[in-house]
Amino acid sequence: MENQKHIFAWITIAALFLAACGSVAEQTPSHKDRDYQVHYDACPDAVYPAQEWFSADGRLDFPFSIEEPAAEASRDEMFARFYIPEEALKKAETKDLLRLVTLYPRSGLTAFFLYNCPSHYLDFVTQKFNAVDELYGRKDFAQALLTVYAEEEMLQAAGFDDKEEQKAYERERNACANGIMLLEILLAQDAVFEELDDGQRLEVLEEAAAKDGVRENDDCYGQCSGFFASVKEQYEAGGSKWYDYIKELGGEWTVYLDKYWETHYWH
């Protein structure tokens, strides 16, 4: 009987241990579970070799025109060509990886998810493009992200006599806005907040407000701030360190937490 009690106790402990391991696995999916790995495994021949991901000056760049759809490509092939080989990922500078993430929306593969909510947009790109997971593992990610975001400029509205030139400019302008929005959603994550000091956090808010000012004066964009919308979404889902920080700052910054969330499609 005593032995049976011991056996039962060990079985109970083992069951609890396995349950705990399962919950951790669900919260932290391995890269092999990402969609980009699934596409790679299905179509490895569609992946460009590591050396082709670098331009003549040694900077990471797409080895193909991302704005042109792959002719007669299957769904797996379409996404597999965006798979950056491990060798190229590790060799690439963080700033260059961020540049490619910013350009990724130009492929047209993210448009549908852009109009759901900030977390869906980020999750889709993370699942489909392995550059994002690589960035999360970089020690200089937060600082590089802030630098790249500050350098990006919203393209102003402009009129052209030639209709085709006008259409081309509008496509460029909206593609630029979508890339900036993705950077804003990345900036809004708690992991980024923790890596920045108060001076850098204030710089994020100032940059986000400045870019949102361009959106407000330009109806063509028709989009709210990816940063403030993401902060509000995370707060309503359970908490956001950015939200608490902004509330503590008070004043004009708190206006952004509700203003665009209530009046734009991300609500």
C-alpha cells in the first residue's frame, strides 16, 4: 500500500510537470512552428541562397522585386521566397533587417491583415517573415528600431498632371505609410519599452505624434497611429507598460490613447 502511494505521488508530479511544459510551449512557439518554416519546408527550392540577399556594398536587401508577384507561384512558393537563410540573418545588421521589415508590406501580402487590428498585423508578418524573430533576439533591437523609425518620413500629398505618375506616387505613399505603421506597432511592445530609457521613450512619443499629425492632415492615408492604437489594444487585452507610462506623463499624451482609437477603423 505504501509503495502504491509513492507511485501515485510520482504520477501526479509527472502529470503536473508535463502540463506545465505544455503551457510554456504554447506561450513560446518555436521557430519551426512558424508559417515561414512551413513554407520553407514545402518549397525549399524557392528560397534564395544567402549570398544573394546581399547587395554589392554588403548590405542586406531583397534579391527580387517584392512589388511584382511571383509568376505562377503556389502559395508556399510565394512566401518561401521571403525566407532569409540563417547565414544571411546572422550576418545582417539590425538596421538592415528593420529596413526589410519596413518594406515587406509593399509585397501586398499583408493588406488584408492591416485592417483587422494591430496585433493581427504584427502576428501575420511575424509568422510569414523570419526577419522579425531574428530582430527580437538582437540586443540592439530597441535602439535600432527607434533610429529607423525617426528616420522614416511620411510622404506628403502631392498632385501630378500625369495620371499614371499620380497613381505611382499614391502607391508609394501608402506603401511607405504601411511600413511606418508596422514599425510603430513594434515600438509599442512591452519588450521594446523595457529596453529604452525615459529620454528615448519620450522621443518615441514625439515621433509618433509628429507622424500622426501628417495622417490627420492627409485624408488619403485614412489610418490611425499604429503606435497609439497598439498601446490601447494591449492595455484593453490585459496591460501595457507604454499605456501606464503615458498615463503617468499626463497632459497632451493621454489624448492619443483614445482619440484615434474611437474614430478610426481599429476599434
